[in-house]
Amino acid sequence: MSDEALHKPKNQEQDRLYNQEPGIAIIPNTPYAREMERYEQFPSRFGQTPGNPYKYRPFPKMLYKADHYMGAVKCMAAPPDAAEYMNPKEYEMHMESARRFTENCQRIVNSEAEMQKALEGGWRESPTEAIEHVLRVDRVISTGAAERNYEDRGMSEKAKREAAQIAAEAGEHLAEIPEQPRVKRKYTRRKKAE
């Protein structure tokens, strides 16, 4: 091999040994190694006594919430396939929609009280639990709506029209039609004919 070939710089795109070793040599017990060791949780190349030993910390914790998206119950939306779109603007719009949906389905809580409040609001500790929760709520609502429709058969025509109007305004199944306030009529006494 010629002298020129030995001293020729390696090409990172063609030589598989290019930059195979880490760029910084860590020498044990140097100030740099001791400083890096302070932040490690486990024994590492910086030293065998970590300065920040691992201990379980329950918070902060990620919670998930599922919702209806594109005709299915999902907890996170996958980005759309670019090959399916002819118009790049439409692709970007759907990409942004999926990103926002996923963002709205995730939340970080920092305490037990915050977590309890979130759990009461429909958030769950895993995506599968979140999806199961939404499906369970949907099942209860649809069962309630079916029972209400069955019981509505005996109502008067006016009451049926009111119920249909309220359900149409809501745009979804209603397990219970909210009771409308009744207009009280003023009672006037008629004078007796004397």
C-alpha cells in the first residue's frame, strides 16, 4: 500500500470503519468523567458509582384519552400516507389534523390529585384502557337511547315531536331527553254570574 493511500482521509459514505469509535475518549477519574457520573442513574462508562441512583418516581405520568376519529375510536392518529394524496396541501391538512388529534389525546399529570381529577374526566393510564372506556360509554349511551325509543312509543304525538326535535339538535343518540320547563298559565277566576 502506498504512503498516499495510508494518509488519505476516509470517506464516511464508503468506508464502514469511518467514525466507528466515539468521538470523545473518556478517561476514568478525570474531572469530566466525574461530572458525567453525577448525572448517571446506573453504572456506565463514566464510572461504577452513579451519582443519581435510580428510584421509582410515579410522576410525571402520561395519561391517554380516546375519541372518535375518521369513523373509529382511536387514542392516537397515525400520520396519513403521502402516496394517497395528489394535492400536497390536502396531505399537509390531514397530517396536521392527525397531529392535533394525537396531541389532544395525551396529557401529563404531575401529582396524585391531578391524576384523580383527570381519571374522573375520562383519561386513562394506557391507550387500550382509554379505547375500552369510550366503547363502554358508547355502549351505555346506545342502550339508553334504545330503551328511551322503546318507551317513547306510548307518548303523545306532540311529545314525540318535541323529543325528535331535541334529538335532531343534539345530533347524536340521547339516552334521556332533558325535561323542558313547563310554562305556567296564570289562573284567573271567573266571576260568577249574579
